[in-house]
Amino acid sequence: MVRASLTESHQPVIRLAVVVSHPIQYYAPWFRLLAREPGIALKVFHLWDFGVVPRSDRGFGHTLVWDVPLLEGYEHCFVANRAADPGTHHFAGLHNPTLVPELLAWQPDALLLFGYAYRSHLTLLLHPRLRRLPVLFRGDSHGLCPRPGLRPRLAGLLRRLLFQRFAAALAVGQANAAWLRASGVPQQRIVIGPHAVDNQRFQAAAPMAFQEAQQWRQQLGIAPQAPVLLFAGKFEAKKCPLQLLEAFAALNHPQAVLVLAGAGALEGEIRRRAAALSDPRVILLPFQNQSAMPRLYALADLVVLPSQGPGETWGLCINEAMNLARPALVSSHVGCGPDLVIPGRTGWIFPAGDQLALRSQIAEALEDPGRLRAMGLQARAHVATHSYEAATAALRQALTLIGVRR
């Protein structure tokens, strides 16, 4: 059993350090919850200040700051990042030379590490002064889109060596758990800690969001009974917004409307193709910050994420949409599919890259508006199991598993 500090009431407390790339809107509410957990003293070490300082987002293609609290309610610090080109878009983008001494100075009993594929992560995992510190790993990679060739195989072998350093892993879902097993983490060292968003915030915002969405429909010229398909996110190749636009155009539904909300490298091409269609049923909306997302999902009847390739590790927009009672249509490469999308109940899954299947699935979804609403209610009930409370229970289970107890 590792050392545990004592509170004033002499109850043992686990000192848990968290290392994460930067303040992330999906993690900050969980950290606030963990900070209130009895028996846990938490400190989060951020390796970059993106999200709280105006910086250019490479995916969205413009400068942004998230408009929800990211640093309130938990102890944290920013470890100086000395990278020449800071960011999570390349291996050397997180270079924090003082990370190890700052961790040692705080004297944690265990470390929860988000990610592994950056310079600072490898330094931390291989540093001899931290070799006795139990490390819990949390990531969301999956193998739903296997990549052929020698390089992926070599990467897999290196992962198997590196992942021996982890005392246990928190898998965010089924596909991630399978990837962890393939990467050499024993099944008995994997605990499912579901990917979550701030369910309470989204559901509390729902009544007002639906009222505002009705007004927004009128402003956008959407007929009251017209079914709305929504794509929300970065306009980038891996998310396939152009494929969705083409499938919708080929469907030629008499009433349906497609809303594409976001920004990114493909925005110009999307606008050109939408203009060429001369179809008023295609509406482009600008980037929506976090506080506006409930209203955006309330505008829709079905949320579509047709991503292709290994890059869509989860798709947390699906969690968000389901909190607004919206079913989802996702491709087979979207990491959340096996956990959140129950075909015919909370949504549909189509083979990634199959344009005909995507169009056919959209047509099926639009056949029965009543069924779509009923599936949305099932989606909202189902996503409740993917909560910060469930993730916290999994973390406690993992800490017990590796011998870190109160």
C-alpha cells in the first residue's frame, strides 16, 4: 500500500495528480466533482493554456476561447511549455521540462495520465525518479479503422512495451477497451470509465434551448414540421461533412433540412458545393461556442457524424445531442458507436465511407417522425449512464485495483 496523507480528522487521503494536455471543456466538470470526493486530494497539471487564453485552433481555423468555466472548483497549475510550436498536433508540441520536479514536489500517491503520445508524456513515463509512482492511463483511441502497413505494426509493438508502465487503464468504452487489450494491457487491469459530458448542464439548459430553437427555426426559414439533420463540428476531412452534403442532396427529400454548423479547412468547399445545389434546404451556421450548443441540438431532429478513419476517437457531440433527446446516425469508425448508438433504439450506424448506406439510413430515419422522437427519449435515458459519477466510480475501482486505498 502506498503512503497516504491525513486530513485534520486523521482520515487517510489519496493524493491524486492528473496530467492533461490543456483545460478541456469535457474534463473540467469531472475535475470539479473529483475535487469534492471524500478521501481524494486532487491537483491537475495542465501542459498548455489552450482554451483559456485566446489561441488559434488549427481545426476550426480561427482564434477561440471556450465560454464555459474550465479552471474553477479544483486545484490546478500550468506547467511551463517550452515547445517551439506548442500544441497537440505533433509529438513535440508538449515539452514541459519542469513537469517531473513539480510532480515530485507535490508528492502524489498515484497519477492519472491523459494521453501518451507526446514528448512530456514519454519523459514522465520513462523517468527513473517516478518509477515507483502508480500510473493510471486514460485515452480514447480505438481500432475500428485498422491501418495496414509496417508503420502501424511497429507503433503497436512500441505501445506494448510502453504500456507495461501502466498499473491500470480507464477505458472510455468498448472499442477503447479492445484497443487497450491489443496494446498489451491485461483485461484484469482495464476498468470501464465512460466518456461523459456535463449531463446536468445540458439537461438543465434544455427547456430554454427548445424555446429558443423554435424562434431560431423561424429566423432561418425552416418550416415547423420540417425534419432537420444536423452536423456540428470542425469542417475537416476526417469528419466527412462533404459526404453528408452529397448524400443529403441525392436523397432529394421534399421537406428535410440539413444544417451544417462549424468552421474549418473545408468551409470554402462546403459553401461552394452548397451554392451549386441552389437548395434552400441546406443551411450553414458559424462556429457555436459551448454555451450555445444546447440550442443548436434542440434545433435538430437527428444528429449525423459520418467520420471516416481512425481520428474520430469518440465523438462527444453525440453525448451532448443525446442529452437533448436527439438520436444519432454515426459511421462505423466513430468510437462512441458501440456504446451509445443502439441501432433502432438510440440511433443508427452505417459502414464508414459507404455513401449509398448513409443516404439509405437517412431516408429510413426520416420515414417516421414519431419513431425519431421516441428514439430521442431512449437516447437521453441511455446517455445518463455515461456520467461523471460513473467515471468517478471507475476511478475509485482502479485505485483499489492497484492497491491505492484510503
